Amino acid sequence: MSDTTLQGAPGPSHTPTGDHASGEGGTRRDFLYLLTGAVGAVGVASVAWPLIDSMNPSKDVLALASIDVDLTPVAVGQSLTVKWRGKPVFIRHRPEDQIKAAEEVPLSQLPDPQPDSARVQKPEWLVVIGVCTHLGCIPLGQNPGENRGPYGGWFCPCHGSIYDTSGRIRQGPAPQNLAVPTYAFTADTKVKIG
């Protein structure tokens, strides 16, 4: 029976248990994992952002996303062509006889049936993208003296597609009507396309 004890040796109350050690160490380890993951995510985002940002359209392209057109100089019966997103847009100030002819066409006669009222916001103004829906040619009919075909609209000389005064396909290989872009009248004679 010796009263001597080793100095520095832990007594029974100082012996670490398995649960206590792993709980404290696990908490510290989990925190370090989370911190490392967060720093890594910030690093990846800071490297990836310039690449992602370079894929956005440039400012000059965004400026062309919409255009404002003044229709004041366009008299009844005249047409105007503007460029929007690299495509011609045909704007026609239709006289009463063209409006009436477009409204009276039976939908059963149209390859791509669409009433005139669904293609215009104001009956006197027709706004369509001037690209033939067959192979992407530019139809004739915007300028005075050009062939407009038997329906008074547009004629595509490449393959013979013929459109009426509402831009609807009437004859030829084109499968669809001339597309109507997104537009809105901002005043009686001003329109915003896009």
C-alpha cells in the first residue's frame, strides 16, 4: 500500500470518454468541413461568373431588342420597312379596301387559318416580319411597282409563295403566315416593336 501516485497521470475523473471526445472533435471537424465548402463555393463562383457574364448579349444588342417607330410620315396605302433584330419588319398603312378584303376571307381558304383581327392591333396598321416562312427569303411588295401577287400583299419570287394584305399565306410552299412581332402602340402614330 503505497501512498505515492505518479505525477501528471490523470485520475479517474480526468479520463476522457469516447463519446465526449468524438462529440467535441466531430463538432469542430463539421465546422471545418462547412467552412472549407463555403470558401470553395465562393471560389468557384468567382471564377465562373466572368465566363457566365460573357455569354450575356452586349449592350448594343440589348439596345436593338426594341425599337420605336414614328408612323406619322406613312400615308394611307404606303409601306415602311424597318430593321429589328437583323430582320426586316414590314409596316403597312392599309386602306379600307385592303382591310375589308382581309376581314372577309373565309378561314377555310387559308393554309394557316388566322383571322385578320388576330394579326393586327389597329385594323389600319399591319406589322409583320418580312421574312418568307418557306426558306427565309424577303418577299416583294413593300415598294411601289413591285409584284404583290393576286391578293395585294407580298410575293416571294424565290419559290412563289403569295401572301395577302394581312400577311397570310395564300399560295405556294410557305407553311405559315408572315410572323407578327411583339409590338405595342405608344401613341396614335408611334409603335414600339419588341
